[in-house]
Amino acid sequence: MTREESDRTGYREVAARIRADVAAGVWPTGRPIPGIDRLKDRYDVARQTANRAVQHLVSEGLLYSEGRRGTFIRPAAPARTLARDHHVRRDAQGYFFGPHASDWRGVGPATQEVGLAPADAAELLGVPAGEPVLIRERAVAPPDASHPWQLATSYLPMALVDQVPVLGAAETGPGGVYDRIEEHFGAAIAWEETVGARPANDHEQQQLRIGAGLPVLVITRVSRVGEQVVEVNCTRMSADRFAVTYPVARDEETARWPRGDGRGQ
């Protein structure tokens, strides 16, 4: 086997050795692993092989890159995934979706800006393509987390923001934007969520500290007052940390119990 062939096939063996060193605690979580030149010397391989092994582990999700800061070991996922159910809850800070999130906090400042929504969000919001909307961005995590666990982006129509200017403020008061919207309309908001998944983009990989090979769970929430869509929210989280849970109800016509055929009476 030539050196070139060895480099092409040997990166998986090097990746396995790096993985074993990570498992053994050779390098601490939260600090960068050695650079490529040190890795090639440690494992006695070509620089290209060492680099390819690291990229393989990034795509696998064991490592994540922070650009010039280096490549880091991704913290282990919790023993169990954190479930989101079909209930919305409210406290003095605002609304939260999922029973685990009652004590979560913002990581870094939330942002508000006028810009363009992605085509799918604009369509749900009912605004023409190219029409500006208010975009609110927020990252949240448990109190002891070192980085965001969820990224949430809200899109609100400018016609509504013009009527309720506080929606564009950094601080929207108790209950957040949902309370302000309900106060404006004098009616309750109803929510509908769609759950999907897709590859994480560069921003999500950096913020959530996940490799390119890990997908994000995407929950798109549409907020309505009556028939009017007042907000579209896109929440993203690492798919290996979260699950969606809900009760399964019997259809009263086709799966009722006792059955109408005389069995199970």
C-alpha cells in the first residue's frame, strides 16, 4: 500500500485512537484538543491524515470547531433526552414550551431587528416575499449550561408592530410578547407546532456546539388570534438532546373501547 493510499484509509484508525483518548480523559472537555501538527506527531501519521480524522470526528459529533479558537470535545449528552410535550406554561418571565424549561435563562442578549423572513416563515406569516418583518432572536439554556441549548427566532408582521410598538423593544414586560399581543386583541393566542429536522447550519453548529453530522430538531410554531397569524417562531435544538412526547388518543369512531362488535364488553 502506498503512503497516499494509507493516508486515505488510515484516517478512520486515527479517528478511533483520538476517540479512545477522549474517552480516557487525555484531553479535558471545554479545552481545545492539540493542533494538527501535534496530532500527526502523536499518532505518527501524515498531516493530511490527522486533519481528515479530526474532520471525521467533527462530522460525527464528538468534536466541534470554533474556528481560530480550536477544536473542542463536545460535552456528553444528558443521560436522557429532554422531552417537549403539548402544553404551554407561563411564569412571571413569560411562556415556555416543555416542562423542563421553567428555570432556563437567556444566554447572551436577545436581539431585535427589522429584516426579511425566510420564504417558508413569510408564507406562514402571510406577508409577501421581500416585505420586512420584525425578527427577534433568543438563545436559552439551563442555569448551569456553558452554551445555548435552544435557539429561537420569532417573526412578527410589521403591521402588528406598528400597532403595538413594545413588541420591538428589548424588554417587553411580564409575559413577554404573547401577553402584549393578547392584551392588544383582548383574546387568547392559539398555537400550532410542526416538528421536523434538518442539517445544522454554521451558526447553529457554533452556538449549539454540534458537529456538521448532527441534525437539529426544528419546531415551527404558528401563533394565531382567531384567523390572524400574529407570529411565527422557529426553535432549533440538537436532535440528540431532545425528544417530543405526547399522549396518543383513541379515535372514538374506529378504535373506541369497548368495541361495538360485542367484544370487550
